[in-house]
Amino acid sequence: ETGVTQSPTHLIKTRGQQVTLRCSSQSGHNTVSWYQQALGQGPQFIFQYYREEENGRGNFPPRFSGLQFPNYSSELNVNALELDDSALYLCASSHITGTGTLSGANVLTFGAGSRLTVL
Amino acid sequence: GQQLNQSPQSMFIQEGEDVSMNCTSSSIFNTWLWYKQDPGEGPVLLIALYKAGELTSNGRLTAQFGITRKDSFLNISASIPSDVGIYFCAGQLGAGGTSYGKLTFGQGTILTVHP
């Protein structure tokens, strides 16, 4: 069983630039959630994708956007980068059945994250 | 954004000692979770709690879902060096399937175990 993989593992950008982070969900999972983890803090929910649509969003501005693809992989895009966007970005996958219930309830499987530094 | 209040922020203990950490919230949660995060890794689920008052064990770990639904604690017995890491509590507000990915995390407890 393949776990959640994220790329790139580390990257450095400058203020105003745009970044795309990628996530491959665990085999058998159809839902992807993205979290931002600032240094010394707990992860904060950005948004979740299910059936290729955004399904819930945390307190993040519209310059944070995402996509989910038919193979359930996902991208997180951040435009107009700010210094405070420097963080570890975590992707987590899970599985929701067709009835809307979660298989292995609450078992979010996290990737190792993408460490973004904005200079 | 909203975070749970987790304490203590850090702990330094000797191998073999027991550890206790807790999490409180001003809001009710339907599910409480405890995760551990090692350096360079994502959080890994340790214990999930689904019912108020529930007490659940996973090896040397024991966690409880507070009766008010606003708190939870995690105990680790007979600590060992590999217990070192950051422990996070997390709460889930919704009860529906598609809400399961939306968790609110605490600030974390950094655990150091001296051999």
C-alpha cells in the first residue's frame, strides 16, 4: 500500500511569486485535505477536495487554491506569496464511500510535507 | 485561526516515567484525535475517540474523550526513548462523512525522554 507522497520536499521562493505543491493520495483514498503548519504550531486546515471539488475551506484567502484530479491526486497553489506563507504544507488523504460516510473513520494519512520558505 | 489549548507545551522526563498531556477547547467536538509527529514527517494517528466519556488504549497509550466534549487527555505509561516527538490533539466538529478531513489542532506538546 503506497502512502501519501508530496513534492517538492523543500523549496524557496521570493515574495510575490507563485508556487504549486503536489500530493499523491494513498492508494484507495479519494479525498485530499491540505494543511499549513507554521514553525512551532499545529497544522491549520486550508481546504479539502472530494470528487474534484473543494469541500470546505479554512480561514485562508482566495490566493490559496487547489485542484483534485481524476486519479485523486491534488495540487495546492499559492499566488502572490507573502513572508508569512513560509511553513510546512501537509497533504492528508482519506476515503469517503459513495454514501458519504468515511471508511476507517477519521484515519487521515498525512504525507511528510513540503517545506516552503518565502524570502 | 482557531486552535485547541494544549498543555504542557513541553516535557522533559526520564525513561520509564509516565506522561500526561491534555487539550481543552471552548467549542464542542464530536471526535477527538491524538497524533504524533517526528522531525521531517507528517503527523501519525495514535488514538481516535468518538464518544463523550470514552476511554481508549493503544499499547502504552491511553486517551479519554471528556464528558463535556470540550477536552481530552493522553497518557503514556513507562516512557521509552522512541516516544520522543511532538504530540498533537485534534478535534473534529462535524459528524458527516465529508467533514472528517477538517480537523482543528492544538499547538503541540514537545516530549523529550532522557535515557
